[in-house]
Amino acid sequence: MKILRFAFLSCSILSLLFGVLYFFRGRQVAGCVDDSLHDIGGCFLNVTVELNGDLAREDVCLRYLTSEHKGNNPAKTSLVVDLSKGKNAIIRQIIDRDVFFDEGFVSFKDIDNDGRAEMITRVRFSPDCSGCGAYRIHVLKDYRFELQATLFGINIDHPSLKKILQDLPDNEKIIVSCLKEKTKDDQPCGVYGECTISSPWIVDTDQNGQLEIVMLVEPPRGDFGSKAKNSYLFFSEYSTDEKNLQRKLISLPLKHYPIKKFLGFLETRDKRTHLLINIADIGTTSAFPILNTFDIRWPKIKKIGEFFGFYEHVISDRLRDLDGDGNTEIISVGESYVPPGAAYADIVLLYNVAEYRHGTYVENNAKFESRGGSEK
């Protein structure tokens, strides 16, 4: 463990030095761990906008950072924001695009009418997936942009969005209250109140114009944890005239592994909405993470697939519309083996391709070759 910590510390120091290089030079820099090449471009947009409500506008320069990995993987793109006021530079921030392949700037807009403009971006899982794009809303807090919500299949001009964003700060208390009622436990988040709640997604799963907030809720386990035995999906539905209609906490049939990740949604050709959640155990194996897929149409949810070896760092190679039919195929690890005499690091992965057919995901006989890059 000491060696790993030292390696991580050394890499962090190098990353900090690279960040300084980014700021002053904006040129190509070699990556520390993944042997990738990073390139930061010049400002593609200079704008003055009110971001924090202090009536003194910020000067913003937007750039793109591309990360090109060895192999055939296409370069990934992140958004870089430089903030300043007058002659004073405030901060440079590389926006965390999480598991997404790229993130592009859309606009600055004060959606919730609080006197501060939110930054709206567009993300997607891979360059050749279908029904996989989403808008993300970022808000400036203490001169850093934080993710406020992600919109899937929703236009940023939707009439209910203003009220939903205004209500978001109250969601945590509402979720705890719903958990108390659901579990009959006065401390549903344990003694120390450590429920894990995902960032909110805003969707319209039943295509009726009434938006839903969707969040993954994971009560803590262990001696000081909750009596709750399940993971939950929190729903809060809004009408087109901005009224909150109902809230619901739904138990999710997920195996009790300690790591759970709300990846996002896919939309099929026939307008079905599929939720993607990764689960994993502690340790290293080719079987983890396990992707769980659910068909959601408010207020119903149904599990329709489970896929092993769904690595988040190569998600752009795992969600692809291979045949161009408007449905995204899911590529996962079907089998793995270590050749005789080889080290575990030389493990060979054999892939399965699953396509959405008749309400579920089924394996097909399509041949799949990885674009390349690390699979560990």
C-alpha cells in the first residue's frame, strides 16, 4: 500500500506541474498513468457573464482539452473554463466529464431566475452511440463550477425546469423523510447520516411532458448503518405548470456490492428509457463492474439486463450503435483467461455484444473488436 500511495502522490505532483504548463503554455503534455497525450486549445469563446450574483460580471474564456490515448480510441474532449474579473485571474477549471466521452459548451443561461447564469453543456457516452446524449447544468459556487443536474431527453427551455432547479436543494431532506417512512427507521442514513445520493437526473420516462427527478439512494451498511436492506431510486414528478405531483421511493433489485454508480440513461429507437447502473466489489477482477439495465416508464421499473466487465474508463468502446439501427448495443466481457505462463496483467478478454430486442437485451453473433487502449 505504501508503494501505491507513493506512486499516486508522485503522479499527483506531476499532474499539478502539467496543470501549470496548461495555464501558461496551452500545449501538449504527456499523461502520467494512461500514457496519453493531452492538448489544450486556445479560447474558442470569450464572454462576460454574471455567474455568482454579486452584480460584478465575470470574464470567461472557454477552451477544449483533448486526451488522445494510444491505440485506436478516439480522442476524448473536456471543457476548460478560465475565469477572471478585470485584470485579476481567478481560476482555471477542467470540468469533470465523469464517464462521458466528450463534453461541449452549449450556452450560459439563468434558467431558475436567481440572477446567476448556469453553464449548460452537452455530453454523450461515445462517438457512435444512439440515444445517449444529455445536457448538463453547472452552477458557480466559490469560483468553481459544480454539477447541478443532468437533463436526458429534455430541452433546456422546458417550462417545468425553473421550478425543478429551485426545488433541488430540498431533495436531500425529502429523501431522508421518504426513507424513514419506507424503512420504518428513525435513522435511515445510519448514526452518522451517511446516505449516498447521486447527482439528480431530469427525465420524462413516460413521454407525457411531465418531468421526473431521478436519483440513486444508497443507505449505509454495517454496525452503525441503516436498517434498510436495499438500494432505492427516488422519483419526484412535476406537472407542466410546475407543480410537484408526487414523490416515490422504489426498491432496486441490485446485488449488495459496496460500489454503485449511476451512469445515466439510453433511449431506444421506440422511445423506451433505459437506466444504467454499475455495481462492483472491492478488488480487481474481469467480472466487475457489473452493468445493470432497467426499463423505466413512470411509475414502473423492470430489470432487463446484466453485463459483466463493464469498465467505465472505456465506456466509449462499450456503448455503440454498431449496426446503425437507432439502438445502442452493449458490449461486455463474456469470458476471460490468463494464457499459460503469463502474468494476470496479460489476461485475455472475450467480448459479448447484446442488442435491444422485444423488451430486453439479448446476445447476438456480431463480431466485436476493441478499438484498443488499456482494459485493466
